[in-house]
Amino acid sequence: MDIRLQDITKRFAGRGRRSQGETVAVRELSFQVPDGSLVGLLGPSGCGKTTTLNMICGLEKPTTGRIFFGDEDVTDLPPELRGVGMVFQNYALYPHLTVLQNILFPLENLKGAARPSRQEMRRRATEAAALVQIEELLDRKPRELSGGQQQRVAIARALVKMPRVLLLDEPLSNLDARLRLQTREEICKIQKKTGITTLFVTHDQEEAMSISDQIVVMKEGVLMQEGKPQQVYDDPANLFVARFLGTPPINVFKARVQAGQLWLASRPVLAVPGVADREVWAGVRPEGFIPDEAGPVVCTPERAEVLGRDLSMVCSHPDARDGALRAILDPACGLRADAETVHFALRADKVLLFDTETEQRIPVAADKGAAR
């Protein structure tokens, strides 16, 4: 069952004396979640992700636009008739009920012919619990569970209805880093096993990129870009997307193009054929720096952070937009944080150019190469 949003806009009326105008939370948003896929809806806090999710499940109604599940227009359908499973950020478990009772709750509230028998309810609840590996916890109360276990209960409760679509609203934000990694892997396994069309909302780009079949990036209620995670990372449409994706974030420099060369700090650092002479923002991914004693990018090292398999070198550069740059290097590269300067060449495929006014991507000919 695919999900299709068609020119969705959501406006909220202003409240109070200081907020009398309308707030546009989502503006003319259109994208599709393919049948059986897991799609990450990604963006900073306040960009309209949760509002979009609430419109899909029926808790909010779009001001304009339509929502389709397959060929069915569900825009005006009440939430209980949409066949949606929803997992909230705070889990929303009933503290006075056991794990089993929490999972059974959606089934017990079904009416008429849709309500299964008690035996069928129990069977489906235990199957859902087994799917998320909490079958030994069915007699416990939520307060007796860890955060990761509570999250699994919430997922089992959403799955027990056998929904047409599954919606997850920042489900991992309350977990510690190691448990978050483990739980996102479990979500991915569950989605692949069930084949349920899933929309996963998060502000954590690493989460979205690691488990999603495709990602949708939003800013201030507007779609910025959608596509496969690696494709969006490698080929961002604008500077916002480039800066939002990637850990550490992309390094941005105030630069200029002159005679087919990219110039930083009065030095030509990279050939950029096909780009007209102009001022640009130059983005360099942290993995795009190559230690080279004759390299044209000259920096002053500030500190080195050993991250196990990687070395993160933090340096200052006069043209860096944020005052510093971060390079991810091989620990065996031999660079020292106490050196006066370090020199880098650039990987051409990790350098991106953007217009200084619109911040849209500037295409560069495919045969560009590093200046030595």
C-alpha cells in the first residue's frame, strides 16, 4: 500500500495577541512512499515532519491538498478507518496495563465484524510480541521495562492491528546512543519481515540514512529533496541539504571561481571546468581532504580527535564559513595536531559548489580534477 501526498498545505490560525496571523506548518508538500518501503522523513525541529505524519494518520486535516493510500483518497476518512499503525515519540503506553494488555488494546476497541475473537486477539498479540522479541515480558507493567523494551511494546501495539501503513514519530529520541543503534536495526528488520509501508520521522540524519530505502528532506514545511540516501548525500540540491546530511557536517568555504579554477585563500585548489567566474560557497565533505605536503589547501591544526578507525583533524582556515574545518583521515596518515600548518589536496567528487545568493547547487563538469 503506497502513500501519496498531493500538494498538502496545513495552516494553523494564530492564537493570542502576539500571534494573530496564520502559521503555515506545511506548504504544498508532495511526495510518495512506495508500497512496502521504509522512507525517512527528515528535517530540523519545527520543519513540519510531525504535522505531516498527523495528517497522514488523520489526527490533523490538511487545509488544502489530498492524501491517498493506494488509489483510495483518505483525506476525509477518520483515523480509525485508515488502517494506520502509529508509534509516538513518548511511546504512550498505558501504565496501569501489562505489556499484553497494552498490545491487545487496539484489538479490544474494534467494533462489529472487525472485532476478532478473544482467542484470535491473544494469538495476534503474542505473534506481535514475538516479532519484536518481548514475548517473555507480557506480564510486566511499562514501569518495569527499559526504554528500548517500551519502544518494542509500542511497535507491537501498532503492528497487532495489521495496519496498511506504519507511522513512526521520532521513536528513538528517548534512547541512549547504543540502544538507539540496536533499536533502529530492529525496526529495519521488522519492516523488511512484515513488508508494511513505513514512514519514519526523525531529525537525526544518521538514523534516516542508515535504515531508509529513500529519504525526504524538509525545511520550514517545504520539500527540499527526496531520493535514495546515498544519492541525496552525494548530489544535494542545495546548501541546506548538503549541510544537514553528513556527520561531521560538510565544511563550507567562501570561495571564487576564476578561469576554471576554484580559489581558496588566494590559491587555486581545484579545477572546476564549465563553471563561470563568480563568487561561490564551496562545500567539502570531511572525507574529501587528502594529506599532501604539496597540497594547495593550507590549514592551521587546532586539535586531533582519535575515533578508533578514523582520525578527526580540526583546523582553522581563513575562508571557512564557520571559522574551522574538520577532516576525517586515516589515523596512520602521520599528521600532527602540534604542527604549524597542514596541507591537503581535495577529492574532486567530495567538493560541491553553491550559489552565494540562492544557495542552489552549481553543476560542475564530470571531468574535474584536483589541483596539485
